[in-house]
Amino acid sequence: MPNRKVVIAGAAFICTYLLCSEDRKKRRWWKTNLYNRRSSLLVELKSQQISGQYKNFTRMSPSDFDQLLTMIASKISRQDTTMRPAISPQDRLALTLRFLATGDSYTSLQYTFRVSKQSISCIVPEVCKAIIEALKENIKLPKTEQEWIKIANKFDELWNFPHCIGAMDGKHVILEAPIRSGTEYRNYKSNFSIVMFALVDAEYNYTFVDVGCQGRISDGGVFKETELFKKLERNSLRLPAGNALPGRNNLVPYVFVGDSAFPLQNNIMKPYPGDYPKGSPRRIFNYRLSRARRIVENVFGISASVFRVLRKPMLLQPEIAETVVMAIAHLHNFLKNTATSKNLYAPPGSLDSEQNGRLSEGTWRRDSEMSSLLPLNNIPRRAALTAKQIRIEFTDYFLEEGKVSWQSTYC
């Protein structure tokens, strides 16, 4: 009798084991089969000639997608194996662009593209690095005096601010709490963040971008951490020599414009602090400076409006978040300046515009979900006397020789 019980128990154990093994095999087969049935959504959208959906999906025209793919394909291609075909360069780029465009989680994207989230976590930073490398010539500081003067002439022509060679600003890009980060990335609002600093020209192009300063760095120290500041301090930017503003005699240097988060220096103009009566000299200066500085606000705004990964806290490690943000900056300059994508990327009305001084706000400002790009904190500082005198010279110019007919209406 005891032996019979042992035999029955053994048989029951073997049956249970076989059933469980079969169940596990079926689940593994289902998961693998899901990924093996991968097909390119882009091919389907192209074949059905659904160009509007294609452009919305990738945030660019089919021709620009193909151009970008050609530029990076060799860097992101992988070999097929005997077990399964490799994910194509086209799908790798499409997946990455979709992540940038939506900010969807890797879990969500794995069902859209039928690619495991483990693979996605490798593909996104890899493709972003390839984009940065391929488009690196799209973001560059001027190298000659003539190139700086060309930017200054555009600021004067478009925004009535002479001697301006760039508008600069910085934003905290919010992260989910990074692993083992302690307080290194915690900013002044107790969020975890990295900082994006940008300089733009008069036509909404990035000319310099620095990403990665830890959120704990004081906002007053963010600019000092950038290569732009270091070159400015070393006098190695090759800026043109100062000269008089039109119709005036005093020499004035070429300047960057920023908000109150930046120091007032000989080559950096910022607003006068405080509020002033309508028509007062300081209020007029602040108004004229804000028109030139508003360009960088628009660049951040349109970038976050199109690439919505910037509109929510990133569930990425800081070094990967830095790569993602830098790739977006390069894509901004690429898309804004291609004939087939520029109106898709920044359609008419999306950016601020003016007519006789009357401001029409761009549609990006109506977006209420911009909370993941936080401004730098304003830091009061003492300025050198020469910097104050330069600001006074600009103020006098805006009141006299450089006065525009409509400024008294709006300031």
C-alpha cells in the first residue's frame, strides 16, 4: 500500500510539472510571437498615402525622414541573427522620433512598435546620439566677426535692437528622481532636474546649447558652467569690436540679452529690476529688450510643443535625458530650416508675431502643459559701473535716435 501511494504521488507530480512547463512555453511563445509579427507603421502609412498621419507620427515630412535616415543609418544598423531579424534602422528612427514627439513610456511604445522595452531603452539613446552627430553642424557659434555682425544686423532689422548677437535663457528640465542621485539634481523648487542653457539668433535658431548642469547648481552659477561663458571670459569668442550706436558717439560693445537670472555685464544686457511708470526711460528699455529676448522663449516653447517628451517629467537617468534634450535641439534647427518640414514644425501663428508693435502670441503659449520646463530663478547681483553705463547708453538710444513710433503705445 505505501508503495502504491508513492507511485500515485509521483505520477501526480510529473503531470503537474508537465502542465506547468507547457503553460510557460505557451506564454514565452506568445511573447516572442508578438515581437516577431513586427511590421513598420511607416511603410503602412506611406503605402496608403496618409501623409498627414505620417507627418504627425514622425513630426516631419517623408522626404526629411528619409534624408535623416540616410545620414544616420550606418550608425544605428544591426546585423540579423539566426534567431530573428534585426530591428531595421527605419523602425529605430521612427520609434525614437515617436518617443520624442509623445513622451510615451517605453511600456506603451513596445505595443505600438512590437519591440521589447529593454530594446527600446537601448535604441532611444543610441539613435539620439546618432542624430546629434549627424546634425552637429546645425548648431554652431559664429567663428568670425562677420558672422557675429550678420546676427546683430538681423536683430536690428527684425527686433529693433542693434548690437545684439543673441538671446539667451535657461530651463530646468524635470526628471523623475534618478537612482542614487541624492540631492545632486534637486533644484530650487525641490524637483529633480537637469538644466538646458541656450543661445539663439534673431530667426529662432539655436546657436549654442549646453545641457546637463545639475539642478542643485545655483541658477546664478548655471551660465558660469557653460563653455560660452568661459569663452566670453577668455575673450576668445572673436566678437566684433565695439562701436557707436547709430547716430551716437559713445562706443558700445556687442551684447547678449537675457532676463534677470543672468548677470549684467559689458557683453550681457538684462532688464532694470522693478516696475516703472508708463513712458519712463527704464520701462522703455525693458520693453525693447523683452522684444529681442522673446525669441529664445519662443524657441523653448515650440520645441516643447512639438517634442512633448519635454512636457512631462522624464523617467530617464540624467545622462540619457541630456542626450534626449540635445537631440531635440538639433532636430529643431534641422526641421525649422527644411523646405518640406518648416511649416509642419512651426506653422504660421505658432510663434509670437508683431504688427506695428502689437503682439500676437504664438499658439504654443496656449498650451497649459509646460510645467516640466521651469525657468531659472532670478538672482540679484551687483553690476560693474561700466555695464550700467552701457545699459544707460542703450536706454538713451531707444528714447532718441532708435525710437520706434509705436513704443509709447505699448510701454
